[in-house]
Amino acid sequence: MRLRTVAAVAATTVIGAGVAAVAAGRYVSGLALKPHPNGPEAEPLHTVHATTTGRVTLTRSVASSRPGIYGLAGDDVHAVAGEVLSTTPDTVTRSLERVQRGALTPGTRVRITPQLYEGDPSSALGLGHAEVEIPGELGPLPAWFVPSARDTWVITVHGIGTTREHPLNVMPALCGQLFPVLDIAYRNDPGAPESPDGLAHLGDTEWRDLDAAMRYAASHGAERFILYGWSTGATMALRAAAHSPLSDRVSGLVLDSPVLDWQSTVRATAAARGVPGALLPLGVRAAEGRTGLHAARIADAADPSRLRVPTLIFHGPDDTIAPWAPSRELAARRADRVILHPVPGAPHAAMWNVDPHSYEETLRRFLTPLA
């Protein structure tokens, strides 16, 4: 009898531990797979200490001290901060390029974001555009179309947790080369249909929305496409270039901070949201179970043998969300197709922000022969 009691207690303990592990895994995977309005990285809030003409002083941190130009986003405020002008042990003063909404009064709390603009191409950049709807498999997908002279269109795809406002950073450079730009939203974005499970699939299903955008472009005058993606948007671009029925019309790929190792990205995203290291493996397993993701199926997007078109990768060693080792490996194995432009010091999906001039010049040289 005593042995049975001990066995029952042990079994209950094991079952309880198993249930707890499943619950923990679902919680962790949800943090990593549910699109977050502040992007994949849980950047800390920074306090505005002072604002003068052309200057803003913020709490000093790694994020607030990075070189380059960034958005400052908070409740009822959005501004743009440029180069670092001075530092103290506790603060950093940067140039203040503009305040687009609200006021940067002392005490205001802001996040530092790669996204410089709010609004649409017309209101944010003065670029005439049309609001269009793309017929997607889950329903209509909103998009902005900026017309121009060429019949090669650039289709831009932001990363999960950001919006189609992020590609506005590079839209003037693309339009300056006379490329029409189709800037798309996809499943789980504001205004777009929700996926059946409400989860991000790190490009594994989302790429079909990009395929829908390619079909829309082809039916509206595009002869060729350049697919330009950030983060999981880059993964979507790779998968569309490999699997779309219109893949023969893809003339080039531009990949910024591509997610080529989804398991590392799930771990890193959950860790950035404060998940203890011991729970991260549970989150990866739960993510695989909830979405059907498998390492091999995601990895085939970056299979060097599938790469058929010229590809430009912007990535750097300081990306803590999408490790850049797979980008280096892809570039090394397909030196005939891939140009890797390293950007040290840049956080995830902020390769442009560190040095816009160098980024755009590299982009210009790459795109010129593809027009």
C-alpha cells in the first residue's frame, strides 16, 4: 500500500510538472510568436531629461548611445533623434531632427525605434501614392503603391511586430531610382486579416501574402519584381523567390537582418521579453508544436542551391534577434549571387539607421543593373 501511495504521488508530481512545462512553453512561445507593437526587441523606455532647439537629452544606455538616426516613440509623441552630441555618465544628448507628433517635455518616456516616420508616403514623405487592396488567401491586404517610371517594381515587406511604416525609411531612395514601390501589410497586421491561430509563423505561411502581392503587381503592369524584406519579411522574400509561381519574374532580393535560424530568433525574442534562460527550450518546442514550424522547412528558404537571383544582405554582428552567422554562411557559399554588407553596431532591422548614406549608396549600386 505504501508503495502504491508513493507511486501515485510520484505520478501526480510528474503529471503536474508536465502540465506546468506545457503551460510554460505556450506562454513563452506566445511572447515570441504574437506580433508585438514595439517590435521584436523589448527596448527599454528612456526618460527625456531636457529638450532645447535642435537637441534632446535622454537617459544613457546602449540603445540611446548608438550611432545613427532613430525614432523616439511614446504615448502621444513621435520624434527623430540624430547623431550623438555629448554624453555624461547618466545621460546622452543627441541632435533633434524633428518632432512629428506631441512634445518631448522633460519626463516623457520614449522607446528608441528604427522607424523614423508615421503616416503614409504622402503625409510623411510628400510622395504621391494610392491606397490599394491586394486579394490575399485570408482576405484583402492593405498596401501603399507609389508609382514611378520603371516596369520593375520593388515590393517591400516589413518584419513581424513592425508595420508598413518601417519601409518608409528607404522609400525616397527607391523612388529616386524611379522604381515603383508596393509597400504591403500582411496577416496579423493592423487592417489585415488575422491568421487562424493569431500567431506569427516567421515567414512560413506569411510568404503567401507576398506571393499575392506579386500577383497583384503582375496584373497591374509590373514586368519584374525586386523583393525587399526586413527580418521575417526577408524570410518571406526568400520563400517567395523559391516557391512562388511567379518566381521567374523576381530579378533580385534585398534582405535586411534576415531571420535564417528561427529557433535562435524565438529564443532571443522571448529572452528580450524577460523569459529566464531555463524556459527558452520549452518555448522553442511549443512554437514548433503550435505552428508546425520545423527547422528543415524554414532552413530551405536559405538553401544556397535555391538562390537564383542577385541578393544583397544588410546584416551585422550586433543583431541580437537574428544571428548574422547564417547570413555570412550564405554569402560565403554563394559568392556568385550574394553581396553581404556588414553593419557593425546596428540592432535588429536597423541597418539603415546606423549610416543611411552608406546603406543607400550600397543599395543604389546593387539595384542599378536590375532595373
